[in-house]
Amino acid sequence: MKKVFVGLSGGVDSAVSAALLKQQGAEVVGVFIKAFEPEGVKCTWRDDRRSAMRVAAHLGIPMVTWDLSKQYKEKVIDYVLREYQAGRTPNPDVMCNKEIKFGLFYDKARELGADFVATGHYAQVKGGRLFAGRDKTKDQSYFLWTLKPEILAHTLFPIGGLEKSEVRKLAAKFKLPNAKRPDSQGVCFIGQIDFKEFLKKYLKSKTGKVLNEKGEEIGAHNGAIFYTLGERHGFAITAKTPNDKPYYVIAKDIKKNTLTVSQHPAKTAATKTEIKLSQLNILNPAKLKMAGKIFVRIRHLGELLPARFVPPETLKLTKPRADLAAGQSAVIYSAEKELLAGGVIS
């Protein structure tokens, strides 16, 4: 254990990570990353930075602030907006990890002499391989599929083998000043926001028709680009029926600005058993090739779906799904919860 640059977010997870590394004898440097602050959105970065500074002072470690707001806007926000405009459903947290935490932060830390970088992610690196975090309710490995093996070789996730309750106990044991700070939720670095409202600040909303499976108009929505397949909220059904079951988005037409919905999404033509991937990143080629049975996750903490990988970039699901949206991340796991590969549904 030598010099480790730890991403201190102000939260308890990164604070405990830094404390554990110091306890293990590492030379720890805390880094707070200032990201883009969207207009009209109340961001918590000032409070977060203050919390990170208190943790660093308590642990007796140096802390620096790196302003990556311009790069975050260009590499994460602009990417997300382009994807939504094209009718796809991107994942900002995946792009944030790729471009910011394990892109710019990783590169700069290594240039400044870091042997490792560390974050408070609930994931595990074992023998250079990436695995899901031990706490099934907090596992964040889904967001890390873009990491290359050479980055994993210099990456530490100190709390990945712990349950959240254990992390809280350690925070109290280390007497960390943010031990009781609530968990933050929401978009990477930006925090808890209504994502649709955030998108509407940058993308024009345009009222469109909601259609049933027969193509009949039964309601209205605020813009097809804001919806993803499988979604069941945010549009209005005006043609009521005796059957008041919820409607799910099964298709969208960006040019015509229409949504097609159904009360039986699993029985519609929108169901698919085959996923084509783009931007495929294979972390363990040998195991992916040999694995007879793999599991695919198409949402953070979503169901692990049995599947087969068909080279070069196709996934065959055992059971059809109606919520496979272009732009989403599909992440491939082994039965042992090793992350074998990941890609973007095309």
C-alpha cells in the first residue's frame, strides 16, 4: 500500500474508505471533484465539499479540490442531452464514471504519483477482476462496466466487501464528522433532482399523442424524447376504459412525437429476446467465451436475466422483455457475480 488518491464526495462511504486506507498504512490524499452546476438546480456541492474537508481534517490527510465542471458539462451532460434528442435512454452515472471518476480523476491522480485511486463504490476488485459489491441493495458495479483491466489494476474499493450497516458502524468507530449524514441520491455529482424537469431545461417539450396498440389516440404526453420503454408514468390517458390497469410505453416515434402504450407489455410486438450491443467492453474475454450461462442486468439493481452471449456483440435472453431501450447499459455477470462485460443497447 503506497500513495492513494481517494475521491472524497462528502458522504459517509468515501469517508470510511479513506479512514480504512489510512488505517492500513497508505499515504492518503483526499480529492473533492467540483462538477457542473445546472442553471436553476440547487446543487449541494458546497455542503459536500465542506463535509469532505471536515473528514480530511479529522483524519489528518491533505485534501485538494479539482474543478472539473467544464469537462463534466462537455463529457456527461452534453452526451446525455444528445442521446435523449436521438430517442435513446443514456445512463449519466455510467458516463460519469467513465469520463470523470475513472477518466480525468484517475489520469490526473496517476500523473501526480498515485499508486492507486479509491472511491466509495459498492463493488469489489479481486485479482484484477471486477465483482459486484457484497451488499446486494447497494451494489454499484452496474455503473462500472466501462472500466478497463489496466484501470482496475490501480483501483481500490475499500468498502465493496462490506454491508452498508457495517460502513455506518465503522464511521461511528472512526468518529467521522459525517457519520450520520444521510445517503445522497440522484444523478452523479448533481444530486437529487427530477431528471425529466432537468432535461426540460435544455430540451424543448412538445405535446404529442399517446396511442394504443391499434394506433388510436387515447391520451397526450409532453415529448417522446423524455420517455423510455417500460415507463408507466408522466403521460395522460384521456380515453378511459373499464379496465383501469396501468399503461406502459412499448414504442416511441421521435419524428412523429408519439408514444405507443399497452396494458399488456409482455404480450406485445415490442418484446425482444435479442440485444445488440455497441461500445462493448469485455473485462474477462476467456471467462465470457467459456461461460455457458451468463446473467444480464439492464438497470441498476435490476433483475439478473439468464442469457447467452453470441459473439461478436449479441445477447440472447432466455425470456422476452418489453423494456429494452436503446441507450441503456446492458451489463453481463457470471454466476459468481463477476462483471464479465458491458455495452450499450443499440
